[in-house]
Amino acid sequence: MSRERRQEERRLRQRKRRQSRPMTSVTDPGPVRFPGVMGMIQDHTRWFFLGAMLLMIASLGSVFFVGDGTTSTRDDETPTPTATAEPTETPTPDPNVIQRTYAAAPPMQIDPERQYQAVIRTDRGTVRVELLGKDAPAYVNNFVFLAKARFYEGLAFHRVEPNFVVQAGDPPGRAEGTGYNLTEERNGLKFEPGVLSMAKAGRVVNGSQFFITLGAAPHLNADFTVFGRVTEGMDILRGFAPRPLGAPESAPAVTIQSVEIIESPAPAPATAPAPAPAPAP
């Protein structure tokens, strides 16, 4: 028998043996079954998830929509009120705090028919000044307002030029004074020794800086306006140590302690004279 014949018979025998073996079927065992409560949840999965969603929504509602004003507590605790913000009150202005900046010049408050005096107390002595309300009412009104508001307390005479002027009213580090300017006033009063005027830069009148002349200054007549005269204390002013304009703030200077305004009573109204008695018949 040839080799090819033997190989062909061997393949036939192997095919018959494979065909004669019993076929084994593999079946799907199906889902795994859990016992007890887990099995009940497995049977009702849809209802379980629906109930869980409702419970979560209810819990969130208790957090965001509670309005009874209490915090959550245990059953054996007394509810504690939640903290509420108390309304804040507008703070009362401190009378010891001096205001240095204003939005505008003060309205007219003085009576030009009355007499006003200023008592300027410094750490070198006291100077008395007659304020000329009829000649420069707006300047006098501004000076009286600032003096009564204690604006000048603690400010230095930052400029002292012997035989010329002493100047004050500049808050430290602020050459703009009060933050507002004054409308320029004009009168024909001359710059003699001991007169008051407001400082200017060009045509801009400073809101608080004033100067007092120590000697005659006729060159100021055309540009500046007198609003007061020193009646007492020229010797005090002339005794100030020189301090040039632009000196550092740390340089020694005379300081204003207070400015008191003395106002005379209003003049009594004029009365008509009594009629003369009629002549006897």
C-alpha cells in the first residue's frame, strides 16, 4: 500500500472518531440571584432609585428653604436663634476731630452791621484783631467760619519775613488750604503795618491762608484786599523768628493754639423821636 493511501485512510478514521463524540451544550446560567434584602432591592431596582431621588430632594429642601430662624438641633436641645445682623447707626461726629477740608466756601453767616474781633492765641503770646465786615464781608465771613470750626488750631505760621509779613493757615503738606477758593473782594484800604489779607496765587484766593503785615507794604495795594487790623500784639508778631517760605515742616515755627471770635451785640433799632407837644392856645 502506498504512502498516500495510508495517509488518506488515517484522515478518514480521525474524521469518523470526531463525528462519533457526543456534543456538549453550554447554556447561559442567567443573572446572579442575591438573597434577602439585596434580592428584594434587585427585584425592585426602579422603585428603589426613585425613592432615593425623592429623599435627596427633600434633604436639599430642608437646607435651602428653612425659614424658622433656628439652627438644626437634636431632639433634646433647645433651638438656638440664628445670628442676625444688627442695623448699624451713623457714627456721631467727634467734636475733638478738626475738619480740614470742605467742598465749598461757607454761606454768608455774619451780620456786617455787627463788630467782630478775633483773639489769636499762639505759643508766643496773644494777638487781637478787628475784623472789617463792612469792607470785606466774604473774607470776614470765611475767617469767622473757620475760626469757629477750630480750623486754625495747631497750624503754624509757616512764613515769617521780618519787616514784611507773617503768614498762617496752611494745613501740613497741603498748600491748597481748605480745598476751596474764595471769590476775590476789592476795597480801597491801604496796606499799613498790622493789616490782614488773604493769600493769593495770581487771581486765585486761598480759602484759609492769611497774612499780617509787619510794615508798610504799598506794593500790595493794587493786588490784595485788607479785611482786618491788629489792635493788640504787634510786638508779639515782630518777635517771631524768621522762617522763609518753603522751609521744611520740621523747622521751628510759632503755632496757633486757638482763634476766638468775639461778636458785638446787634445795634438797637433807631426809634423815632417823640412828637413835640402842641403849643397852648
